[in-house]
Amino acid sequence: MASNVKVWYDKEGDYLEVIFSDKPGYMQETNNDAVMEMVDEEGNIL
């Protein structure tokens, strides 16, 4: 479980970002068009 969680919301863009880790990764699509997830090179959710 993450010890620190960062939450950022952009009201104008209606964009919510929840960060569980500062590790490098990339955004990946999910089955839900409104949700993206950040994963590392092995596909683990960050």
C-alpha cells in the first residue's frame, strides 16, 4: 500500500489525477474511456 498519495484536480479540464508512486512510467488506456492508468515497464500499476 502506498505511504503517500497525491491528488490533483483540474476544474477547468475536469481532470483528476491520483498518484501513488513517483516512479517513472507511462499512461495506458483501460476498458473505460474516462480512465487511464500509469504503469511501469513491466505493466505494474504505479
